[in-house]
Amino acid sequence: MSATTPNLLGFRLGHRTMRGDSRRLAETTRAIAEGRQACDARRAAAIRDYVVKLCAGIHHHHKTEDDVLWPVIVRSAGAEVDLSDLTDDHSALDPLLNEITAAAGDPAALAKPLARLADLLDEHIEEEERLLFPVILGHVSAGDWEQVEKAAQKGGDIRFELPRIERYVQPSEMAELRKLAGPVLVLLLALLRPGHRRRERLVFGAP
């Protein structure tokens, strides 16, 4: 990939992480709702906090796409792309995210809306990457893409977002991230990893 070509790794990992965590939370809360897993007050509070942060991150991501990425694509590719279906998906996401956030204090009540969210994200992201990534690589300049990535990073919760990618990143992708970000990435992960692992064990019952 040349220096003049957008690097889509960050967006790919963001998509993969949103999909993966939404599905894991749907499965976890379903197990709680069906009585297959216990959930005391401490775990319920941890699930609530995790769900609220996840929904905020998903909202921030698709708002960045609406406000920043879509105009860049239209300006760069013009009539070659139709964003209407993807925009409709974003419109459907907001009320669902609001429903999930409102129910976040009751893990059993989260199972069905989280399953709907996971299904919607799977369908939407697969379609988005299939349609838009080739357009971005073919028409969007590296400079414009850098502005999109800066907008995506601005307002995000790095303490929550960054350590989650380690579950979903491939070794070759992590090597590329380290090359791009340098020692700062390694340091941040080392600082944030212990707290995130404790949170994961509590939320998901992970070893």
C-alpha cells in the first residue's frame, strides 16, 4: 500500500470490534436471561457500563461516517456510489442504541435488543465494506482519509476502545499497527490492558 493510498486498517478493526463485542454481549445477556449464568449486582453494573460505552462508540462511529466520510466519498467518487441504504441503516441504529442504553441496567432485558444490534451491524458492516472500501481505495486521497480518521478518533474513549482491539486483531495487523503508531501504542496497551481484562472477566465471565 503506497503512502498516497488510504489505510483502512483502523476502520476494519473498529468494525470488527463493534461486531464482535455486540455479539458477545448478546450471547452473555441471553445466558443470564435464560438462567444459565448468574448475575449479581456487581456484574450487572459492569455490564451496564460496558454496554453504555459500546453504544456511545457505535453512535460516534456512524455519526463520523454521516458527517465526514459520506461527504468525502460523494466529493471524490460522485455518482459511482449510492449511500442511501447505508444512511437508512444508520437511521435505524439510533433508536436501537437508545433502547439498549435505556435498558442497560437490566442485563436480562438486554438480550433481545443486543441480538438485533448484532444482526444489524453484521449486515450493515458487511455491505458497507463491500461497497465502500473499493471506492475509498480507488477515489479518496490519503489526505482526505487522514481527516476522516482524525474525526473518528476525536471524541472517542481511548481507554475503552483501544484495549478491546487486541481480542480481534490478527498478528500481522498488530505488527502493522505497531509500525504505524510506534512505541506509544505499546505503552498505552500496557497501561490499559490490566483494567480491561478485569472488566472483561466480570462482564463476560471470561477466564
